[in-house]
Amino acid sequence: MANENSPLLAYRLLGEEGVSFPASGAGGPGGASARKLSTFLGVVVPTVLSMFSIVVFLRIGFVVGHAGLLQALAMLLVAYLILALTVLSVCAIATNGAVRGGGAYCILQRRWTDATGSSGLRTLPQGYGWNLLYGSLLLGLVGGVCTLGAGLYARASFLTFLLVSGSLASVLVSFVAVRPRDIPLTPRPGPNGSSLPPQVGHFTGFNSSTLKANLGAGYAKDYTTGATMTFASVFAVLFNGCTGIMAGANMSGELKDPSRAIPLGTIVAVAYTFFIYILLFFLSSFTCDRILLQEDYGFFQAISLWPPLVLTGIYATSLSASMSSLIGASRILHALAQDNLFGVILAPAKVISQGGNPWGAVLYSWGLVQLVLLAGKLNTLAAVVTVFYLVAYAAVDLSCLSLEWASAPNFRPTFSLFSWHTCLLGVASCLLMMFLISPGAAGGSLLLMGLLSALLTARGGPSSWGYVSQALLFHQVRKYLLRLDVRKDHVKFWRPQLLLLVGNPRGALPLLRLANQLKKGGLYVLGHVTLGDLDSLPSDPVQPQYGAWLSLVDRAQVKAFVDLTLSPSVRQGAQHLLRISGLGGMKPNTLVLGFYDDAAPQDHFLTDPAFSEPADGTQEGGSPALSTLFPPPRAPGSPRALSPQDYVATVADALKMNKNVVLARACGALPPERLSRGSGGTSQLHHVDVWPLNLLRPRGGPGYVDVCGLFLLQMATILGMVPAWHSARLRIFLCLGPREAPGAAEGRLRALLSQLRIRAQVQEVVWGEGSASSQEPEEEEEGDFVNGRRGDAEAEALACSANALVRAQQGRGGGGGPGGPEGGDGEEGPATALTFLYLPRPPADPARYPRYLALLEVLSRDLGPTLLIHGVTPVTCTDL
């Protein structure tokens, strides 16, 4: 393993992937010493209290009274089905390795409603100021408990649990023990401000007639809002009361064994609350008429053996829900702050006590809730709160779905009662419920989540998180690579797939960017050969280099892969890369090399703005500067890792492997705007010159239509498609023999260009007049000059003449008529930005390799940025 000390179980729970904690701790902020809560106190109790809240006391009558028993049961089943699907995802993730602190990323707060009901006495003054005072006092009490730590919170929650359980027990006993009674209801205001006649509700005891009357729906106006209820509105209220399944998961950092406690405790809590809700629905339908259910949502007090105990339960559930929300939110905020996702905004939430309690996050959460209390109108937040819960649930289901679809071998939770079907159904159900409850809040929450995701993506997260998107991409890429059948390749869909061999990127940045422009959506691989023999080394020196090369790709803003190899020689390493780079149908078909000459290499890291770095040699985050990871450029006259013989041999090897070859010379002279990712950024026109004939084997006639010549045309056309080269004009030079009539060959070439949809200016130039080749062109064989069949002096003279011809045409306008090396009828025009030359095949005799390289040097001398190209594969097609 690359790092034997790296944690094997570094998975995160729910939405808190990547929460970083000190290595000395096993979990939350305080380390292992902070993990002291059992399954019952840490998960069951807070989850039960959060799922009950005040709804269990004040909304049972509302749901049954409007929806009837049958629809109420259907609503409850649907609500708990959604919760159960999410619980399955929670259990799967929680049992897949170690669980750290932070819980689910959801900062939500419960709301207060009328705690006394219509039949109770309003013992406290009402109004905005009084409500703000009550809420602030309660928030201060809750904040004080949470600030003192999870231990005190657990004891307070257990005490609250006992009070709520006792209150519910008294209600259940009252349904059986209390005799039938009439319950006077508070008169409701009429349409003109007058009061309606008083109504009387009836507690009938267990009565089949009462049950029958309550089976069907009877939607009416809600006496608290005046709005007519519907299935959707009633379901929203019920579902809002059932949420809270994350209360135990939010305490993951304080649990002794979160991988066991979270799934077990959450399932127990969900089953328990479901049973209590079902029981209360049936008892209410059997014993209370619809008037009582619809007109007094707090009727539990009216039928209770001891009403103050019910009121105690109402306040206790509200208090417990507030504590659960505040302490859960503080843990989530602390996890966010530890990840430094929002910078200084959440910096105060990082503060912890000596015991590991994140009291800074508690105070931060307290301040946020206090702002909500100041805003007032807490009831208007009910739909938003529920939608946020659903967003969190959908995110959990989506996380589990992603892990399941990614098929990662390390995703093997011990809880197996789930599948991608349950996860997908959970996501769909949550999204459906969001828009059913509040379309506006649902759309706004999804938009907010999208903006936050975009922000976090732009900022970048810690590399230690482990991104499930990478696993999904791997899964999909592997699947489609298997379907990319090389046997189905067609010339119509050919694209360049480049392997650029780079010795030192400090001197090759312009070429690196130019190759990125030439790839046209194809594969682009940066290859590098490290010299050495693994047998004589203690470890592989190549693997540690990948980080620096990948950083280079990011900084240069090119879309390239990196492939490094270790080899005794550069030539052998190049052979390795040509054979093994890529995968399946995505393998390099073109080798790109820098030109081998005596020019002193430049250090483009010093002049390129993208590579400017601090003077202390470090980057943001303390990592070494990129300039320190690559050696300085080779000094002039110093030994090279590649000899001229091996350089030409590498070119010959690539051609033998049926790879196209591109040799790039003087790319450092390219204007910076031509290498940018955007438009050219200048109105100055430039030419791109293409010479599709072998200038070292001059011949007129149809030589421009061979495979290599068409390859040059294709590569030049591809470059013209890049935005930075849109303003450049393509010129194609057609060489005429001394006895060839002008115009005929140009016409054929223009017809071919029309078929290939290539827009270019064609210019004819006379080539070969006065040379030995003009006397016997029909006897000339391919490679005469490079293979030494003609004298070296004659070959060099021909190369000099060809170089003079190309230089004479650079900077000339589009005259289009014949011209010679000494001039032409073209007028001075835009300069040539890049020249494409036909690269002759290397000689068959390896002893001629140095002479071949010398001819190439003479041919391309002082031409500015030049690409010498030899193509061996058909790349153009006239068919659609």
C-alpha cells in the first residue's frame, strides 16, 4: 500500500463526508473520550422525542378529524414508508465502516404552536413581544444545556422522555377510564366580527357509531387559520410531525458504537412512534366525534384524568425537540467548520472545550435561531422546515444510491435490507413530497442546494474525502470503454489521439498547450520517461511523480492524462508508452515530440502567469511550489538523455507501429494569445501555411493527395477550429514542377478541398527548377535524398533551397500565382503564425539517422513555429 498508516475505514455518515478530526480520537471533536452515549440514550430517546414533538399531542385530532381514520392511516403509512426508505439508507451507510461525528448536514428548528388548545386556559400573555420573550427564554435554557455537553443533554433528554411517556400513558388510560362527556368549545368569530353559536364536542367512549362516522374524510376549515383543508395540507402537517429520524444520527460523534447504535436505535424509534400514532388514531376515532376532533386540537387535555400532565407533556416534547435540533445543528456546524468549507464564516464553530464539546458551534447555532425568533411568524416556516428535512432525506437516499450504483468493493454494509430500488424510491418519494407540501419552498431549496454545491465544487474539498462521483465515473467509463469497439472505427469519425513525450515541462509549456489544441476532443496523454532500472532501485521512483504532473495539467489548463514509465533508455520508454498508453478504443494514434536541435531551452515557468508562485516556494495549503517539483531546464552544452540516433529511431519506431508523428519546432515563439483557451484576443491576422508535399523529394503531379499530405490538411483544419485560431487564414502551397502548366493541379486541389469542406487559400509555387531532380523526375524514388542515394551535399542544397522557398512565402499576401524562391507576385501581408511541413520517413539505414536529422534541421531553420508531420492513417472522408 502507498500509505500503510492510512485509515482503512474512513467512510462518513450521511451528508458529513470528509469531516476531519484529530488522529488521536476515534470519532467526534473530543476523540474517543467523548463517545459515551448508549444506543438508548444517544439514539432511541432523541429520535422518539423528535418524531413526536408536539404533534403527538396537538395534531392527532386535526389529522383524524379532517382526513378520517382511513385516509389518516393511509397518510401515516405513506409518511412512514418514506421515512423507512431513508432509514434503510441510513442503516446501510452507518454499517459500512467507522462513523465519525457531525451527523447529517441539516440545520433546522422546530416551531411552536398553541400549546393550550381551545379548551385550555391561556395562562400567559400573548403577542409578538411576549412570544419573543418566551422563545428567547426557552432558547437560552436549551442553549445552556447543550453548551454544557452531550452528557447533560442525554440526561435532560431522558428526563424529558420520562415526562412525555408518562403524559402519553395518562392519555391512553384516559381513553379507557374516562366516562363519556360533553366538552364545550370556544366560540369561533363569525364573518362580520360576531361570534358564532357555541358548539359542543362529544367524547363518547368506545362507540361503533362514532368509529363509523369517523371513517370517511370530512375536510373543513381549520379554525386556527381559516383555510379549508385538503389531503395535501393535512398530510404536510402529519409528515412534519413524523420527521426527526436524523436526531440520533446527528449524535454520531458522542455514541459509543455508532455503527451499531444508529441503525438499531433508529429502527426501534421509528417502530415505536409508528405504533403509538396508529394506536392514537384508532382510539381517537372510536371515542371522539368529528366536531371535537376538528374544533379542539388539544382535546387530550379535555379528556385526561389529570389535564396538567398533558400540558406537561406538550411543553416537554417542545423542549426536547428544541434541544435535539440545537445540539444536532451544532454538531453539523462544527463538522462544516472543521472541513473549512465556508472559510471564516464558520470559523467560530471550530472552538471546542477541553472535553471536546463544540460550545462555539452551540453558540453559533443559538445565534442563528435567535435571529429566526426575531423575525417572528414562525408558523410560516413550517413548510420550509419540512422541505429541508426532505432535502436531507433525499440526499441520504441519493448518497446510498450512488454508493450502490458505483459498485465499489469497499461498500459492503453489514445491514443488507436495502437495494438501489429502495434508495431510488426514497429519492423519488422525497422529491414528490417536497413539491406536494410547498412547490415554492421545494424549488427554492433545490436551487439553494445547487448553488451551495456549485460553490463547494469551485472551492474544492479535502482530497481525503473520497468522492463517490469518481467511483460512478469509473463505473460508467469502464462500461462505455468496453462498448468502444476498435473494429467499428471509421474514417468519418477519426480524431487525433496524441501522446506528447515531455522531458522537462519547464521548457515545453507552449508545445503542451498547442498539442491540447490539436487533439479536437480526442485522447491527450502527457508521457514522460524516467531513466533507471527497477532491479537496482529500492522502490519505484515514478509513482511519487504523478502528483506533480497532475498539478502541471491543472495549472496549464489542458485536458490531458498523465502516463509515466521507468526505462533504461528514452527510446525504450517511448516504445512502452506507445504500446500501453490508453485503454481499449482510446489509445494514442499520434506521437508528438519536440524538435531535436541545439537551441537553449527556456524556462517558461518564469514567464507564464499561470505558473507564478510565492517567493517562499510554497503553494496555498503549504504544499511545495510546482517549480520545485521539476528540475531547472538543461544548461546549454550539457549532456542530453536522448542522443540524435535514438531520437530518429524513436520516430522510426512510431511509424513502424503505424502511429502518426508530429515534430514541433520553435513553439515558444507562438503568440500567447494563440495558446489561450478563449478567442484569439487580437484582430491581427496571421497565416497558417501548409506544405503537403515532401520538399526533400520534389515532384509535381498528384503528390498532394497522398495519405501524409491529407493528414497535414486535416491537422491544420482541426487547429483552425480552435477559438484562439479562428482569425488565422489557412494557406496551402502547391509545388509545380518546372515543366508543369499552372492551374491544372490547383483546380484539382480546390475540388478536393470543396469535397472535404476545408476553406483555404491555394497558392502555386514553382519548385525544382535548376535542380538535379528537374532533369529526371520520373526516375526519382521515395527517400532518395534521406537514404543517401544522392550525395550529402546535393541533399543539403535541396533542403536549403526548400527552406528558402518556405521562408520566401512567409509574410506574403494571397497572390495565388506561381512564384519562386526569390520572390513571387504576392504582396506583403499577414505574417505566418505556424507552418505545417511534410516530414519524410527516416532512412532505412540507422547509420543515416544523424544525417536525416541534420536535413530536417536545415529544412525547418528560421521558419518560426513549425510542425513537421508524417501521417500513416487515412483521416479524411468525403461522405457524410
